[in-house]
Amino acid sequence: MFESVARTLLRECESKTKLMSFYIDCDRSKRSAKEILIDLKNLQKKAVEEGANFYADAQYGERISSIFNELGERLIHGGLGEAKGIACFADLEGDYYRFIELPVSVENQVKFSDHPFLAPLIEALYPHKLTLVAVVEARRATFYRVFASAIDKLLTLEEDVPPKVKSAGWYGLEETRIKRHVEDHVKRHLKNVAATLRALYDDDDYSSVLIGGNANYALVVADLIGEILADISVEVCAELGITDQTRVIIEAVTDHAIKSFVVSSSKLVQSIITEYEKGGLAIAGLRGVIRASNLYAIHQLVIDDYCVLSGKRCGSCGALGVDEDVCPLCHGAMEKVDDLIDLLICRTLRNDGDVIVIGGQSPLREYDGIGASLRFAI
């Protein structure tokens, strides 16, 4: 899901040479809307000033202000959903702009370039998968489509399950029969929940299925659907109880996604280091990764903690470098660039590679904080 967001952005911005990317923290659980609006105005002022300096022209100030004002209006009127951060990408010479809601807080920043600035977007969105969620109760199940801070209620399944009450009879002789009748209804209900999940799963490109609500019923449904969807992650989310509050559901799914990402990214980093050290299809360290990028060999780029790092780029063929004066590919002149990692990210995505920004230090720190799995040996 994230890959489609990033590649769609690159495709939409491909022919645009004057792009503004900015990120704003709008977590309303920590600050008021008024405080967020003040931050937005301060970032707008900074963007107008930096835009004028970057392009040596103040003509884009009005366009920049109009985009910030549009976001401010959405914030005032509650148009940001459950987002805790916003990413914006805008063409300063045309009508194109796009707001992307983020499920986590981000650092307020703005950048001007000929391509979208994607590192904070990747860090914010990569852990999140398109998830089908079911909140299961004895008589009801509600289904949701969740990705990052976006949630859609798909449908509610209602079942007429008799309540567990005693019927007339002597010494509870009728109670066992009634209990068995109720349990049969519940079993049919849970089977219907599993069947509905299976049908909904086929309607979209889901990467995971999470089941919450009543813990016992959730386990039964997970077992039933797990037998049908053997190739997909089906898990019970202990943090997701019986609720219909979208914020609670998003937070539970987000917490689960981040915990899963911590585990999977740790395994990935270790596999890259192990493969690299034995001379396999992996590379670690900035120079090695740049060389792999220039040879179109990167399958999956992993950055532990993004930071701005200057470097070089060939003015003729576009090859990247660290401090070289002569291009290692075409022997043309290398020009200085302010953000080598940003260019490396875009180059990898454009070459159909995958990019992960972990957002914290990892064992890759011993290798300049960067590594990659490879398509072929170099």
C-alpha cells in the first residue's frame, strides 16, 4: 500500500521541476487546534522566505500561501480525520497539490526541489499495511478498512442470538437445552463472521487481517479464517476490545503495526548484515550502497535514521557519488548536492526498488546507517 502511494507521487510529479514538500505535526491529542494553526503559520512564513531564496524569485509566495491557507481551512473545519501529521506536495508552477494524512506525529519542515521529499513519508507510512479489521461480539460484528490514519466502516453483521436467560422448568432441566441452543446460534454467527471476512478480503488488496472485540470469539474467528486464508497474516489484536470509536480502532491497529514493524525490520537488518558479511546478495555502508544504486542493483534499501548528507551527482548521466570529482560511470564532472540520501531514495523507488526508513539507530549504524539487499551480485 505504501509503495503505491510513493510511486504514485513520483509519477504525478515526474514532469514538475518546482516542487514544494512540507510536513506539519497536527496531533490534536497533544496540542490544541489553535496551537497547530500557529505552527502552520510559522511554517508558511518560513516556506515563503526559503522559496524566494531557493528560486531567487518571490513570485511563488502567493502560491505557497494559498496551499498553507487551504490546509488551515481543513484543520479549522475538522477535515483532517484522525491524522496526527500531514504531508503536502505541491507544484509551484501549476495547480497540482496533494495532502497525505499520516498516523504519527512528524517534524515540521519544508523543502524545495525537483522531486518530492519522501523520507519522512516513508518513515511514517511504511509500517502500516492495508488492514481488514473485524470487531466481534456475541450478536454483532463490524468490519473496517484501515490504512494508517484512514478508516472506512464497511458493514455491520447482526445476528439474532437468544440471550442466556433461564426458561420455565423444574430444577434447571430446561437450562442445558437453552444454553446449547444459544451456543449453536453463536457458532453460526462466528462462522458467518469468518465467511464475511473472506468475502471482504477478496474485494481489496489487503495485507493483513486483525480481529478484535470479545477475546474468546475473536480467537474462534481467527482460527476459522486462518484455515481459509493460509497465505495472509490473520491475528487477534488484544488491544482492540469491543468499540465502535474510530480513533480507538486506528490507535489499536497502529500500535499493532508498529510492534510488527519493529520485529520485521530488525530481522531484515540482521539478514542484510549477515548476507553482506558472507559476500552474498547484500551491501552495507554508504559507498557500497551508492555503487549498487548506480548499477541498478538495489532490491530493498534500508536506512536506519534519515539525516541530511551532502554528496555528488553526475551532471551528465545522473550517477550518484560521495565525494568523487569524476563520475565512476561516464567520467563526466560530478556536481555537489545538498541531500544525497533524498536522491538515493527517489532513485531506488524509480527503479522499482523498495525503501525502508526505520526511524532509529540499528546495527546498520556500524555501516553508516545504510544497507541494501541486491538483485544481483556486484
